Amino acid sequence: MSSDIAIRVDGVAKRYRIFARPFDRLLFQMFGLREARCEPFDALHELSFAVRPGETLGLIGRNGAGKSTLLQIICGTLTPSTGNVAVNGRVAALLELGAGFNPEFTGRENVYMNAAIYGLDRAEIDRALPSILEFAEIGDFIDHPVKTYSSGMFVRLAFAVIAHVRADILIIDEALAVGDVYFTQKCMRFLKRFKESGTLVFVSHDVNSVINLCDRAIWLDRGRIARQGPAKEVCEAYLGSFYPDGDVGDNAAGANVALRRGSEEFGTGCARIETVELLDDADRPLSLLLAAQRVQLRIRCRASTDIEAPIVGFFVKDRLGQYLFGQNSLKLLPAWQRIAAGAGVEVAFAFRMPQLASGEYSIGVAIGAGSQEKHVQHHWIHDALHFRSQADPALTGLMALDDPECRVQDTGSNDVCA
């Protein structure tokens, strides 16, 4: 395989046989009898793609889409029914919880066994062990059988091992979802450092993590590639798939508006957003944010059919598509119950925009109907408008504190200086 490709997946498919009875499985396995009753199930359908060295690829999709099956085939723990996979470099993987660990062994024994599987000799493991234990932070449990571990302790130890085997390619399958926030952030910092020199394949249901971490994404749907491309675009299209056109209950009566589904907007079309404006406190259009200030976001919508329990909302995102903050009318306008067919409305949100780090930002807007728990999206626009922020170069992080205060107190004399 060419050195400019780290992973190549070529026409990979995986078919399972689902047997009606255990006896049918026995007949097939022992004698290969075709009359053994079974139904084929295609977990993957001839997938083809490549990952370049140093690239970070995100895999997204609903449960059962085939993500874990694909990763197991790439790692070599599962054989494809058809097609080929080629990998260039040492692979370290964190797949299903506890994979590769012997539950009867202690944590320390599993460290030596796992690291040896990845090609480290005894002396190399001895040198790496203090750093592995420091990373895992499980204390004396390192000498307890791993069958006594919680799911979080499993992940801590497994991730600590793969972080120290000098892999060229890391494959992470949703394992960080069971860790606590402290350890998850620690792992994310490691992955960001790793991607500077290594290749990463990352599976997560958290699209913000995929957008933040990955250069490119593949959306799997029922074993097929539904979309692939820049992480932000693919994740936005994937989010749109959770609101299928036409699933609008009574609001669908008489609706005949066809709305294009894409990475920029989606919805039923029963209501549409016509204009969006970001204004300063003097009602002037705001395109450059120089300081924290009061602003108004005005969203004008029009209904093509009666909309019961309408909801209008917005969200502010950075250039990577990460959600920073947002609000909707459900809590602010609890008495708003209806938009009549053909009527236009303007919803104005007034709030204090914080000072954001220098860069480009976008505002997404949406009109839907229902409740916070169960609702339908009539028109969702991912990037309705853009604005820029120019902040003090000393600003670190995503945004500045609003009117911070600092005091120092001499605890001996009780004098206070502001």
C-alpha cells in the first residue's frame, strides 16, 4: 500500500446469518446444510474509503448503523465477508468495554499482556508502567482482578495502555462516553496532541466532539455511507436526519411546501424563516463584535398551515460548528400557543452578547412545534447569518468573563484592596 494512505477500505461488506433455532445453527456449522433455516443480515454494504496519515476521521451514525463492525474489521478482529482492508502502521484500538482484558487477571497483569500484544517487550513495558499508572489514576486497584472494576476504571486503564504503546493509528469506539468529565477531558487533550503526528479514527454520538476533533467524517446509515466530507457539514446533515419530513402530526394538514434537505437547512416546510437580523442596542446591523454588549436577534417567520405550540430558537456557533450558547421561546414565551395559517410573526431575543475570542461565528435558527421533550422542526437553518469578533489579544478561551472583579485580602490585617 502507498505510504500516503494509512487505512484503505475497499469494497468491504459483512453478512451474518440469523438462524431461527439453535439447532439450525448447529446443522449449518457441523454439516454446512443449506436447508438449515436462516435469514441473511447485511451489517455492511461494500464500503470504500481511505484515511491519510495524520488525518482524523470521525464515524457517526445511529445505533446499529455498522460503526463497531467496521472498526473491528479495520482492527483485524473481524473478517469481512467480501472486500479488503489495508493498514499502514501500528494500530492501537479501544473498542467495546473490556475488550482485550482477561477478567481474572489483575490490572497490572493486563497492562503487561495488552502492551505485549501491541509489540512492546518486557523492558519497554517496565519503563512505561509508572506513566501508565499515573495516567489511569486507579490507585491500588491496579493489583485487583479487573472483574471487580467499574466501567469507568476499565476505560481508564485501557486508554492509559493505548496512550503509551507508540501507535501510528488510534481507533476509539465510543469508549469515552462512560468516563467521568475529568478523565474525558484528559483523554481529549491526549487525542489532540496525538493527532499532530498520528492517524485517528474516532466514533462518537457526540457530534460536538467529532466537529472539534476530526478533519473529516463519515456518516453510516444501515451499513452504507450516507455522506462523507468535512466534519462540520456531515454532522449537520446527520443532525437533520433526526427530523424526517412529514412527521408532523396534525400540523401536516394542508401543507404542500417542499423544502430541500441539505447540510444548511431542513424541515417540514409547514413554516419558514424569512429573515434573520442581529442588531446592536441602537437597532443597527451588527457584523463586528468589539466588546460585550446588548444585542437583539430578530427572526421573522411565516406559517403555511396552523402551527400549534410554536417554538422559535437560536444557537451561536464558532467556526468549527461547536455550539456556544442558545435560547428558545418555549421558556420565555410560555403563553404563545398558535400561529395561524398564512400569518407572519417576528420573534425578538434580547440578550447580552459576551466578548468572544477573535474569529468568525455563525447563528443558527429554527422554528418548530411541540414541547422541549417532543417536537418537530418546520425550518432549521444551520448558518442563517455570520458575524466576526475582534477581541483583546490577551483573551484566552472561547469568551471573556462579563464584568469580572478581583480582590486581594491580607488575612493578617484584614485590609482589603480592590
